[in-house]
Amino acid sequence: MAHPKRKTSKSRRDKRRTHYKAEKPSLTVCQETGAVHLPHRAYTVDGNLYYNGKLIIENTAVV
């Protein structure tokens, strides 16, 4: 039965086993506000919180 001549380091072993790649995030443009955001997530425009193009929380803070 064959045996390795040198020990494979944990680092080298884990690099070989990984399948994760760097991917750019997918972005969408809201048709209501024109804001670019991550899909299926709430986003802010001028201090207001939107989700699915609908105003969820209006900014009520007085500056």
C-alpha cells in the first residue's frame, strides 16, 4: 500500500478541499426610488427605510 513521503500540511489540504470563490454581489435597481440595493433586503434612501419599493419606516428625526 502506498504511503505519502511527506506530510500534507493542514493549509495545503484545506486549500485543495475548498470550493468557495469570490463573487460579486448581485444588485437591483428600485423602480420607485432608483436606488441600487441588494435584492430581498431593506434599504435606506434619504433616511427612509424601503422594502419592495414601499416605504416601511419614515425618518421622523428633526435636524
